[in-house]
Amino acid sequence: MAVQERGSPAVAIIGVGNMGGAMAERLLSLGWRVGVHDVEAKKQQFLDRKCAQTLANSACAAMHFVAIIICVVDAAQTEEVLFGQYGVVNGVVQGQQVSELRSHTVLLCPTIAPADTERFAARLAEHGIACIDAPMSGGPARARAGSMSLMLAGPDALLQQHAALLQALSSHCFHVSQRVGDGARTKLVNNLLAGINLVGAAECLALAERMGLDLPTTQRVIEQSSGQSWIGTDRMQRVLANGGVGDYAARAHMGLLAKDTRLAVEAAQASAYAGPLGAHAAAVFAQALAAGFADEDDAALFKLLRTRGAA
């Protein structure tokens, strides 16, 4: 395995699936020294061939890197990689026992509840570990190109300390607040709108089919008219792929927006806000999971909604 020079900028990434892997590729292409760990060995092996340093566990990441990006799926996985037996905190403690004291920073990128983000940051602080609330959006292609969005919350000085890393990751960094948790709140607002837009796009294409309209023509009209949304265009193009058979191989698993819309509705409830659309969109995603679409792309909402009978 080839590894970059020790003097090059360094970061560890825990969880190198679609987004984490793309972020690793981005940093490697810019000459960063990147350590990676994932529970799926094949994901590590792919990046190993691109000169990443594979790590046995999250503790190893903390022993050898001071900037650690967490890019797993949910709060349970985040808690495990941070505070589990082989987690980041354990690695920091072990590293401090054998070397000089170093200041570590964790970047929390998963879409999780704001309360979980705040809880994790407080627990990390007890061990002298700083935390940047840093959820992301845009998909793997934009992460690989460095053009995804990063919604950052944390102290100005901490973000300035890691400015080179943040700028390498994204040309669209939004410092939304100095209050950890506000990045998570912003991400939930964004993803609730994405979920609402996707449900709407799938419903309207299903309606067009029921009305006997040509779907590719209808979709082209929508893409150039007031009904257009980025996620609707992206996902409905998958619906129309392969001569209308569709391509539902998971790029964005149904379970992700199901989780995110549920968390957003819970955050709205905690804020004593009840909007007219969010809970309905979350319910549609829950129905898709119950109908067996959990392992498919979230474009499969179309398959769910096209089966609806007359009202």
C-alpha cells in the first residue's frame, strides 16, 4: 500500500460509503493523507488502492489523526464509533498515554437529531475533543468534486483552525451558527423539503401516467417549468430509465429520507410547530418501507404511488 508523505495534510474518515468514500477520494486527489475505516472491508480496499491508509477501527483513527470525520448513517452508529470499545474516545486516551497531548477535532456529518449532536459534542468535550457539527448534502458526485454543501455549526476559532480541510471538502461551506446542533437543524429543514419535493414529484408523475400522458414528455415539461425541483428531476430520470422500466438500484436508500423526514417531524414537534406537509411526506416514506422498498433507491416512491386507487 502506498501512503502519502507524513508531512501532507491528514484526516481520518470513519464510514466510507457513498459520501464518506467520495470525500476520501476528493482529499486524496488533493494530496491529503487520508486514513479510512469502514465495517465493510471492500470499501476500505477500494480506497487502499487509491493510496488511503486503512485503519483497523475508530480508535486507530484517533491514535494517528487529530481531525476525524464521522460519516456513518445514524445516531446509533455514531455513538458506537465515538464511544464504543474501539471508538474514537478510547483511541484518544490510548494515544495520550504513549505520545504527547494532542488536540483532536471530530466533524459530525451524519443526519441525526439535534439533541444527539449536542449530546455527542458534550461527551466529547469531557475528553478534551472538539466537535464541529457538519452535516452535508449534494450526493457522492458533488462530494467527489468538492462542490457539496456543508452546514457548519461551531465556534469561529475552531472552524478557522480547520479551514483548509473544510475548503478542500467543499466550495459551499455555510457557517450557520456557533451553536453546535444548528447544523443538524439546518440539515433536517433541508431534507424535509427534499422529502416533500420527492413525494410531490413521484405523485405527479404517477398522476400523469394514470391520465394517459407520455411520461418522458411530461417530465421534460416539468424540468423546464415551475414544477421543477432538483431531487424530482434526479429521481424521476431514474424512474424513466431503461425505456421506462426504471433503474431503482440504490444510490440513496429509501431508508435515509425515511429517517430524515421522521427526525425533521420530531424536531418540528419539539419546536411546537405543525406544518401541513412534512408529516404527510414522512408517512409516505414510512409506507414505502412497510411495502418492501427499503433496499431500493428512494425513486421507488413512484412504484408505491402509481398503485394508488381512485380516491
